[in-house]
Amino acid sequence: LGAWQKVSIIDAGHFDAQTAYAAINTLRLDDLRPHILRTHDGGKTWTEIVNGIPAGETVNAVREDTKRKGLLFASTERTVYVSFDDGAIWQSLRLNLPVSSVRDVVVKDNDLVIATHGRSFWILDDISPLRQAEPSMQATLFKPAVAMRVRWNTNTDTPIPPDVPAGQNPPDGAVIDYFLPGAASNVKLEILDSTQNVIRTYASTDQPEPIDPNLAIPSYWVRPPRVLSAAAGMHRWLWDLHLQPAPSGRPQYPMQAVVRDTPPAPSSPWVMPGQYTVRLTVDGKTLTQPLTVTMDPRVKTEGSALRRQFALSKSLYDQIVTINAAIAEAQAARRKIGAGQAGSDALNQKIDAVAGREQQGFGGGGRFGGGNAPETLTSIRGSLTTLLGELQGADVAPTAAIEQAVTEKLAAAPAIVAKWNELKKELPQ
């Protein structure tokens, strides 16, 4: 009678009730060849479909994707394979997997999950591009999966040491995939809101900010800087679901860190759940795809409260951007005036009286109100930034105290910017 063999069969009733697949493991029969069978007539006839899987790759399981007909995944004694054409040709999907016996494979929503013998579970996040891939592709922007606005890490302690084994979190934002058939000269990725305003921009010409060697935290906490790729091949980018970061000085990093994957604390608001557009421009050719952003289902705050929170946050953010530009002008003016020149001390004192100095604090320390010292650009920026952090700290309705403080500071800020604009007339051009 031989021996009991593991046979994994999955039908595709949601596509075609007559189609099914069978993975046959003949390892204990001393047959190390791969065996996958397919039927399109309800099991009357079967065809072996293993082209592309080499000898020695005994197959343990085969699954069809839940959304794309004919997209198959097979797990073997060494790795995982994918077929885009109902098993006619198989390709390796190993990527960064160790060589290990993969005992089972399943599709869960937009993720591919495998169980290995001795190396735990592995998840390939977001297989949306596999569902849209074609044999011969030009420059392609794949339609992204629905992105969920989730606070990625709410742990209030420092991260575990880097030598302690730990799993990885899923991507913290919208996953955007694109394909370039050849190297491009210039690639730009933009996010547009429902009114087609650009709210976030990335470019292959961006200059990555190096990790500050004088950080007050271990450098291994920090997520390495990345730049949008213009090289040939498949690329994955992550939008963190925030508006364009406000230009600032030294980035701040939260204590709630993840080893080698901690981004800077955001300096701009979360976007609201809704409809957005992803626009990719490759050497002048523009491609677009829709993107849906949803809210963390655990958040029960009313939509009206979230909209009010965003409106106040956006007002603070816009004012911070304006003040940052004025502070940059003040810094440039100081450099131009120099020191020791006739009248330079008096001009620098005037600049300091309106613009303030960086050591007065950007990342915090700003007061909500009161105090006897006159406001400067730098001090009110600190206050606005503190208020923005308070508003964005949780997905809840703004408190009455925050509402009042925001109103007061937004009313005071334009007058200080106006003072700077008047002072600029006295400065050398």
C-alpha cells in the first residue's frame, strides 16, 4: 500500500467550480521531484504543472490567490514559488527567506503567510503588485491596497536590545509599488487629496539627511534614510499618511522606538480618512492610481471630531510653515550681515528681537499663553509646535483648553510675521 502522503487540495469555487489544484508530497517514496496537479473539469482529468520548479523541490502545498484567478503560490521543501498563468510557469518568490521547509501557504486579505518547519511564520506584506503584474510591463504604478491609519507604536518604553530576537511590524502607512523597465533620469511620487492638491512629494533627486552623529539616543534606533529609486526593477515606497513635513532643524525621535526602524517624530498632521490619488512621474510620463485611507477600526471617535482636530492641526501646520520661512530668512540675513561691520551689532539685535534664537526651542517648551517676555518668531513657533503635538497625540476631539490656546496663538502669529516683514526692509539686500 505504500505510505500515507500529505495531499493539499484547494478548489477555486469563487472563480470556477470546476477548477482545483493538488500538491502531492512524495518525499517518503524517495521521489524528490515536485508534483502539482490541476483540473479544469471537476476532477475528471488532471494535468501536472511544475514547469520552473527544479528537481529536489518537493511540494507541500499549493494555493490560488483569493482575488486574481490563476495566480498560484506553492510551498516546497526549500522555499515558495509563484505562477501568474495558472501554473504554466513557476518563478521563485524566495526574496529574503532562509532555505527552509515551507509546510503551508495561505493568502490572508492582501498578505501572503507561510508556515515553515523550525523557522516560525513569515508574512509577505501586501501582494497587490503580484495581483497586477503582467509578463511585459512598461513603467507601471500599481494600484495600492487600502491603507489604514494606525498609530504604529504606542509602547511608552525604550525598545528591546538589538540582540534580542523580535518580529517586524507591518509597514506604517500606505504601501506604494512601482516598476521601471529601465533606469530613469528622474522619478517623482506625489500624493494628492480629493481636491487634487499635492500634499506630499518625493523625488529621486532628494538628498537624504544623514543620521545625526550627535543624537541623544543610540543610532541603531533610527530608520536609515531612503530616497525614491530611479533604478530598473520593482520598487516599494511607504507614505506615512502625514502631510509634507514642516521644514525644521534637527529631527526629534520618540522614546517609543523600534530598533533600526524608528522614523523622526512627525512635524505635520495625519491626513483624514478618505480618497487620495497617487501620481508617479517617470521622465515626464505621468501615471496615477486611486488610494483609499481608512481609520483604525478600534478608534470610535466621531468623524466630526476628527475633522475638527484636523482643521485645527492644519491651521497650526500652515502657520508653522510660514514662520519657518521667516526664520530661514532671518538666519540668512545674519550670515549676510556678518560681524564687526559698521552697524552690524545693531541690526543683529533688531533681528534677534523679532526672530529670536534657535536655542529658545523649536521642538517644545513653547507656552500656551501668558508670560512677560515678548514673543518672537522662534518662541511662537515652539508654542505652535507644542499645540500641534497635543492635538495629534491621540485620535480624540480637541479639548476646550486646546481650542482656546490654538485660537490665541494663531491670532498672535501674523503680527510677529508682519514685524519681520517690516524689519526686512531695513536689511541689506
